[in-house]
Amino acid sequence: MAQRPIILGIVGDSAAGKTTLTRGIAQVLGEENVTVICTDDYHRYDRKQRAELGITALHPDCNYLDIVQQHLTLLRTGQPILKPVYNHSTGTFDPPEYVKPNKYVIVEGLLGYFTRGMRDSYDVKVYLAPPEHLRALWKIKRDTRKRGYTEEQVREELKKREPDSEAFIRPQRQWADVVVTFYPPQEGSNQDEVLLNARLVLRPTIPHPDFWQILNTRDNHLGSAIRLDLDRDMGKPVDVLQIDAHATASQVIELERMLCKEIPYLGKFCSLEGNPNIGQLIGTTGELLQSYPLALTQLLITYHMLKAAHIYQ
């Protein structure tokens, strides 16, 4: 099918960083070229009903997964959908909205890979897996500042959700092409959210850039800040790209240039100097900050989306 939308899936538990990563990739690709869908909108019950029924938003029975799968099929063929809208501020549903797919579609949420039909709809699948103590910290900050909860309420909700996280969310990691983990340089640390290492598990389900060749060139000055290791993930062999939190701008730009040389159609998305949106995030006080590990993560995912678009054009 010529010119069909390219669909990226970003799945992870609540407050794993899905929206931050989604927003950054959309900015890199150009927001006018991207349609963003959040599967939270497909909750079957509102907040009050969930409390009455004793069910969490993470449980498959609490979501219209059949409608998600149907809408993914429509989006993949370039057709519009009438998408439900869940309001996180009120815990209720707003009127549905008419959504037409752009050249790129990013679908982020909790259960995006739960069914075979959903998984088959994506060109690229990413799973976010931060350390649980860090995810809890992010959730407390987000839900108390943006959603009107108290810290005690958020901690209680985390306890209630843990069985469903273990049963339904984390197993979806196995379906991802790329597993992304941002974590503090020192174990157990809750340092500045920008100073986080990145660990990217690269599964052989899609062809990744030849990082072995890129990182082993004679003129490579990346040192130990950016390196490739062999490991196992869920029992299977994988490549792991490690990006140190203290990698410098010059090191990141050098790796980007190496990637550009290997992958010509990255084009204008390939330079931090040319695209200031790469690696940006909003700090806890609202200021714009830049993370180089996040920048390279966005660039790798952008590479895969552009490669898929190149194949289907």
C-alpha cells in the first residue's frame, strides 16, 4: 500500500515516560505530520465506576481493546476514526473526536500490545521500562501536580495496581522491538530527572543501525559514554546500547553524524544543531531541559519510522 501511515507503538506502565517520549518524537518529525492516539481514551469505565467495581485501568476488562484494534486497522489503511476521549482531570469522558491519520501515527498507552491484532498493526514497537522506584516517583509528581491527587492517594493507587501491572503490563515487554530504560547513574538514586542513563535493548525483530561498526571506527571519540554490549533479555540474546547521562553534546552529535552517514534518509532529523527539539523535556518547574540520552533514543526511533516510510513509499 503506497503512502500508508507509519504506526509507532509506545507501551509502558502509568508514568513510565510515554507522553514525554511521544511528544519529543512528534516534535522531531514535525507535529503537523503526526497523529497521536492515547489508548487511555478507550477505558470502559470512568474513575467513579472503576472505584465502585474494584477494577483498575490497567486491567484488560476495563478497556475496549476490541475497539482499539479496530481503530488501529482503520488508521493503518489511512481511514479516519471517531475516537473516545477520557479526561484525566475529571475522571470522566468528554465528547468523542474525529481523527484523521497523518503520515505518522503514534499510539501510546498501557495495553497497546495486548492482542495479536493490535501488535500486528505497528511498524515499530517500543516498551518503556524505568526502575519501579523511579516510576513511582514520577507518578507521584505527575498525579499530585496535574491530576489533583494527594501523595497518599497515589501511593495507595500504586499498591492496588501492582497485581495488574505484574499480570498485564510488564509481560508486553516481550513484544517490543526496542525496550527503553532511563535510570539514575547510581542505583537507588532519585537524582535530577535529566541526569539519567539510557539503556536500549535492541531486539532482532527489526534491523537496527550497525552500531558495532559505528562505535568501533578508528576515529570514534565516544569513549565509554556510548557503547554497545551483548546481553540477554527475557531469555533471548540482544544488543544493548548504553548511553551515559554525562555524555557530552559533542559526543552525541558525533554519533548522530555517524548515523547520518550510514542512513542518508534521516536527513534533517539528524542534527542536534539543526533541530533543537531533539532531547528536550519539561522540568518539574516548567523549564525546558535537554537530555542527550533522550535525544539519541528519539533519533533511533525516528530512524525506524523513517525507514518504514522509505520501504512503503
